[in-house]
Amino acid sequence: MKLIHFDVINSTNTFLKDNYHNYQHLTFVSADSQTKGKGREAKKWLSEKGKNLLFSVLIKNEKLIEKYKTLSIVCGYSVLEVLMDYGLSNISIKWPNDVYVDDKKICGILLEAVSKQEIECLIVGIGINVNQKNFEEEYAITPTSIRNQLGKCIQLDKFKIDIYSNLISNFKLIEEDYDFYSQLRKYDYLKGREVFALVSNEKKLVKVLGINSDYSLSVITEGKKIDLETGQISFSL
Ligand code: BTN
């Protein structure tokens, strides 16, 4: 494990994408602020300088690359576990890997693959709102932070180590084929909800049945049950 920290960088994901060949498996890159923080679906990820946890982790282990669907959701679950230890309640995972508190988003995850002939590595970028109080931009989904949920600031450096440690323990468990499903399914935010999903390029109203054991999402649309894979869909609630 190697830890790198920047005061300012374009994006911790971009840094690792550009430099992955120089770094070992489980290199963690964090930053106080990002000038081009990236979210999923080409959205920006905004964060006040020094208030939140912004980091990416480089994955070069073959088994973890192979099990990328598990890796993706287990990253969200690992954040959820630490947030619980910090005393937050009503936390859930919005498939594929966002972490919500009540109906507000506290953590977003962007998983990127670097491929040539085959996948060389994965980069998991994680943004967790920690001590930021006000979110002034317009957000499609209301954001929250640990501070807003607990009514007090927490120590960012300690929180960072707690998150890194839990990710590393859970990555080991993935390598040992541990089954996270029975725990994780208890925190399924979308289960039972009706949402709009982009299914094969068409926006459709779907009823979510829940996360499957292979971490696809089971939904009913137009009377038919289908399983959605990450990347096929985008939600608007
Ligand atoms: C999303 O929910 O849209 C994903 C957000 C991911 C944000 C993190 S912050 C650290 C890392 N660097 C980036 O540019 N993005 C990810």
C-alpha cells in the first residue's frame, strides 16, 4: 500500500489513469481539492477545499479486476460500514454504488478501467462529503455530509485511514470469494421504488425488485422482469 496526497490536482482518477504504470497495486491518491473532479455520466464532482475525502485507489490484482462488479458495490458497502461506526443512521446503497443517508447522497464512486488489449488496471474514485456544511450549486440529488448528519465536524485524517483500512480488509475478502450479498442486500435503497431508467437507450419507468446476488439489478418494466448491468442505465428518481 502506498499513500500519495496532493493539495490540488485536476482529478485523483485522472492522475492514476495517466500514471498507473509507475505505481503499485493499492496505491491511494487523495487531494484537498480537484480542479476537474469527475462524476459518473460526465458530471462534475464539486467539493470545498480541505473539507471532504477525495481519493482514488489503483487496482492491479487480476482477481479484483475480474470481479469488478463485486468490487464496485463493495466499495460503497465499505464506506457504509465506516459511516455506521461513526454513528450515522439510515444509510443505504443506491445501486450500483452510491451511498445515501435518508434520501440524500453522501458518497459517489466512479470506477474506470484502463484497457489496451485487455484491462490493465481499474481506478476506483471515491468522493465522501465529510465536513462541508453548505452545498450551493444545483444538484440533481440533494447532497449531505457527515457534519450535516452528526451536527459536528470529524477528523478528516483519521476518517481517511478508517476508510482505507476497511477497503483493504474488504478487498482481501473479495479475493477469498467472501459473499457480501446477504449483508449488503439489507441496505438496498432502490428496492421497491419506481424510477426512470434508461434501458437500452430508452427511458422507461421501472419497478425495482432489488439487487441480485451477481450485483445486477432486477427490475420490472412493461410487465417483464429484466436484470440491468452497470453502465446500461441511468436513473432519475
Ligand atoms: C458520482 O457519483 O458521480 C461519482 C463521483 C466520484 C467522485 C470522486 S472524488 C475522487 C475521484 N476523483 C474524481 O475526479 N472523481 C472521483
